[in-house]
Amino acid sequence: MPTIPTANATPVVAVATASATTIPVEVPEDCGPGSLIRVPLDNGELFDVTVPEGCYKGSVFQVAMPSQKQSSTKMPTHKGPVVQNKHSHNSIGDILDGDGVHIKLDKTPIVKAGTENRTIAIQMSDRGCCKEGFYGNYQPGKVNMKSDEFYKAIEKYEKVGCCGCKDRVTDDLNKEFNGRNIHFKIERRANLVLDMDVGAYTDEDLFLTITQN
């Protein structure tokens, strides 16, 4: 189920009363036709509705009260990889290819427990010289972004390449999506590399997390 704005985050969403058969809902900022809006009931439960055609920010439309069975909101069981493109270096093939043996020095999970269903996480990889990037796939329902917005966002990391400006890109994206409660973060995890040619040295893997708060 998508993580979407509620009345706590976006006050323009109306609170439903148990005695009503329909309720008015005002379209929040950055939402439009086809967007999901989370509506709180006066008993604390939540239900989701889809913004109909022709309704944009500030528009008010009527929705039918859900049944008791429909109104309860539960997070689905997470399916699929928690971190896209994540790979292990510790293999015989890596040693023979000259990549060495990577020993993790920081085993802290990339995605915080309990946020798997609202976080897209991608390990950085490359497509040649100065083509480092987070080449992941859009996962519908995890964050309040359209697929084209997602791909345009991660494309910005590829464009800066290996010049070390990825943190600046992250800051710019956080400013851009702040109003939608979407947070970008680069997680770094250190490794000790044992290489037969150059000996031991430290390296790090980079992961991009996009989380709906």
C-alpha cells in the first residue's frame, strides 16, 4: 500500500465522522488525478482514496464511507529485495578477477527495520569511466513519486559521475521533495579489502535510500 499524506502531514485532508455516509476530501498539495490520499477517521483508523479526474490541489470531492472491514489500514508484507543491486564481493571469482576479498567493517542495515515498505534502496554501480550511479528500478507504492520523477532523480547522480558531488545532489533532491515528505540519503558502508597484488586497504560501498516519511 502506498505511503501517502495523511491529515497529520497535510492538514487539508478532511477527517471523516462515523455518522456520515459520504465525506468531503480536499486534494493536498502535489496531488492530482490518480494520486492516493490517506483519509483519517475520527476513531483513528485510516483508509485510502484515489483522486478522481478533474480534481487538483484545493479541489473538494465526495467519497463514500468505507465499511468497517475496509477502513483498517495495515502495511503489507514486504516483497522483493530490500536493497537493489546489492552484491557480495567475497567469492573465489572476485579474487581471480583481481577485485580482492571484501570484509564488511560496518554491518548496520541499509534500510531501517519497519521501513522496508516505504523505502527504495539501491547500491551504487557503474557503467564505465565516470558513469557511477544508482541504476535501480522504480517500485510502485513505496514512495509518493511518479516513475518518471524517480528516474529523473537518480539520473542526476549519474550526471555528476565520480567528481564527488553526490552529496550536493542529495541536498538538492531533499529540498525539491521536502513538501512531499520524501527523504533522500546516501548510506556508506566501509569494507576491508584484501588484494593479492596491492595488499590490504579500505573501501566503501554507497547506497541511495529514498524514504517516505
